[in-house]
Amino acid sequence: MKVFLTGASGVMGRSSIQALHSAGHDVVGLARTRESAAQIADAGAEPCLGDLFDRAAMSAGMRNCDAVANLATRVPVGTRALLPGSLKAIDEIRFRGSRVVAEAARDAGVGRIIQQSLSFMYADQGDDWIDERSPIDVTRATEPVIVAEDNAAAINSWGGTAVSLRFGLISGNDANSAWLFRRAAANRSIGLGEETGWMHVIHPEDVGTAVVHALMAPGGAYNVGAEPVRRRNYVNSMALAAGRTTGRFLPGWTVRLGGKKLEILTRSQRVSSQLFSDRTGWQPRHPQLTPDWFHGLVRA
Ligand SMILES: NC(=O)c1ccc[n+]([C@@H]2O[C@H](COP(=O)([O-])OP(=O)(O)OC[C@H]3O[C@@H](n4cnc5c(N)ncnc54)[C@H](OP(=O)(O)O)[C@@H]3O)[C@@H](O)[C@H]2O)c1
């Protein structure tokens, strides 16, 4: 198949190019800058210069493609995430960009959209398992994620298929993990929420293999990640990788100051990815979080 990727130069895009090529697919990657285009070309994909909000450029790049994977994001990393307006760019990508991607796909006659999404949208369920039918907690922070899924699903109305992949927290050699890793190495707090609460995580490599499997998945939304991990174990794995024996949690009152932006990172989410495995045969290569996931990060 030939697959058009937005966000091709990001952490999800790089992993997807590799996995798609390994599975024998061709890739066209959207690039906003010459630097991103060069990076995409170096990875062996065909760059398409353009922006997520440029419908004409995207539909030209999507011509003759069988599927589009919308992986573009602009997630603020570290304390920048707490600044006023920090979510403006990512919200715009989700609210409006996802709609432009769907319109461009329709213009180009592409029959399948894979939309990257987030399992953070589920309500806190304590120790109970979460599947795709579990309640969603809509807040200012999760609404754009839900709207992006809906925008992709517009393709159903003209006979196509939409697959939303609700990923867990990407944990590995990526910018957010690197920021947490540096804090852990300096013995600063990195944990959010209850220590016994659950987190849904995914190794960056498994994002790419999930995109490959989504090419054949029946339409719908799927949770995609490794086995859920207790928040205490996540924090300790990061701390161990960073050369410490145990990691530290932020006190509840500082988390509350972060409002809705931080609240979604504190929910206990014991998310099952069984449906995606059952429907597509996908299995994570990294099924369980270990300190090894962070070995690509260099100690400061
Ligand atoms: N599920 C999760 O946990 C999750 C999901 C997403 C991201 N994150 C985290 O967020 C951090 C940053 O992610 P990242 O390193 O992938 O970088 P990023 O800055 O979020 O960029 C991601 C990709 O989106 C593209 N993009 C952004 N705005 C665009 C626009 N208007 N039009 C077209 N493309 C656009 C970028 O292209 P350019 O090269 O042109 O900038 C890049 O390819 C990482 O730590 C990552 O793990 C986590």
C-alpha cells in the first residue's frame, strides 16, 4: 500500500515510516520545512511539502495513496505545558487540522484515515479495567481529542473507513520522557496522581507497528498500548534508568494548581488494548514497561 503520513518527522511518524517500510509499504510524508523534508527523505520516504492546514497541498500529496495516517501533534513538553496558551497549537491541530486532513483525503479519493488519539480521555476507573466502551471524561483538555476522532470519522459518510488509535503515554526516547528523565536524574519529582493508580503506556516502536495493523483494522476506535503499569512502577522505572533507586511524586496541591491540563495525567487508567489485538493480530514488541525503555536517553 501507499500511505500518506502527517507528523512524519515526529516521534510517531519516524516509528511509522520504519514499520511501514518493514511491512513492504510505501510512504509519503508531509513536511513543513526543508529540514523535515530532508529527515523524511533520509528515512527513505517521499516528502510532500505543506502544512496540515493546506488542503490543496495535502490532497496533491495524497493522490494515489491508499491510506492517510494523521500523526501530526504539537505537544508542549515540560513546564512549558503549564504556560497560558500552551495547548493552542495542539488544539488547533486536533480541532481544525483533523478536519482539513479528512477533506483532503476525500478530494484525493483516499479510502482510509488512521487518526492518532489518546487513551487519556477515559474517566478515572480506579482498579477497574478500561475498554473502548468505558466512560469518557470530557474536559477542556480532552475535548479536542474526541473532536479529532469525529472529524476523521466523517470519511464513513463517503464510504471510507476511519480508525482511531487511542495511544497510551509514549515512553522511551522522546522529548517528554527525556525531560522527565533529567528531572529523575536530579532527584526531582516526576510522579503525578496516586502512586497505586494505573497508567497506559506505549513504547515508541509499537506506535509504528500499530499504524501498520490499522491499515487492515475494521473501522472504529481502539486502545493501543502495553500492559498498564502502576504509577509507582512507572516512576521507579524512570528513576532506575536515570541512576536513582526510587522516584518521587509531586504533592497533590501542586498538581491541582495545574488545573485540567495536569488532571488528565493523574487519572487511574487500567486500559486494555485487547480489542485491537483481537481484531488485527497486533502485539506490542514491548509488552511491559521496564527501565530499558529509557536506555536511549543520556544522563545529564
Ligand atoms: N500519546 C502520547 O503520549 C503522545 C502523543 C503525541 C506526542 N507525544 C509527545 O510529545 C512530545 C513531542 O512530540 P514530537 O517529538 O513528535 O514533536 P511534535 O513537535 O509534537 O511534532 C510532531 C509532528 O507533527 C508535525 N506538525 C506539527 N504541527 C504541524 C502542522 N501545523 N502541519 C503539519 N505538521 C505539523 C511536526 O512537523 P515539523 O517537523 O514540521 O514540526 C512533527 O512531524 C514527545 O515527547 C512525544 O512523545 C506524546
